[in-house]
Amino acid sequence: MKALVIYDSVYGNTEKIAKAIGKELGCDFIPVGFASPVSIKGLELLIIGSPTHGGQASQAMQKFLASIPSGSLKRIRVAAFDTWMTKEGQDFLTRIAVGIFGHASPRILPKLQSLGGKAAAAGSEGFFVKGKEGPLKDGEIDRAQEWAKKIAGAI
């Protein structure tokens, strides 16, 4: 299966999840700054990962997603993940913002589908960091690997 994980990471937490998924799937994982619409040609599976910023993907990831031509993801399975702070790591205003705006991956996945992608069985997932800069919550790398297995098993 030809797969690719494209991710953005500010503090390294999303990168760690992307690498765990990529290694589990035996595929490449590249930072969004090195990705282009050409990167997705010939793929069977595309996984997009971003930290959650105000309920959205990072600006760099949003720019990349906007650069993908309509229909380019036909016949490609797609999945999305994000990273976000546990409730324990959030201050009061962050809790309110999360309650209002939500998380990035449930917004990334429909965008990928609008470009022609077909959602992989495991769809979207969120992974937790303990604070704004991390580290990842214990067990999140293992959970990312299990999520990748679900995706691979359904294709």
C-alpha cells in the first residue's frame, strides 16, 4: 500500500505521533512545509496531522489543504489526526475555546473528503499532550500505532 503521512508540528508532539503512524504503516512521513499537491499523486492512503489551534488545523496545514486541487484525492483513502491539550493542561479560556470550536481533525477529514478522498475506517483521531508544549500524555504513541493498524486493516 502506498501511503503518506503529512503533518505540521510546533513543539514536536504532532511529529512524534506522525512518525509512530508512519513507522507502523511502513510509509513516509513529511512535514507540511515539504509537501505539495504532487506529493499525493499515486497514493492509496493519505493521513494528515496537525496540532489544534483555535479549533482548526495550523495555518501551514490549512494553506496546504487549500492548495490541493478539487478531485485530486479520488480513489485515495484519507484519515486525519490532531494533537491537543488534556483538560488538566488547559486554562479556563482554553477550555471555553475548545468547547466552542472543538478540534482540528474533525474539520480536516471533511476537507479531505470534499477533495474526493474516501474516509478510512478509523477516520479521525485526537492525541493528547499534557500542556501547550507537551509532552505527550503517557501511552499516546502506542495509541497512535493502534490507530494506524485499524486504518491499515480496513484498506
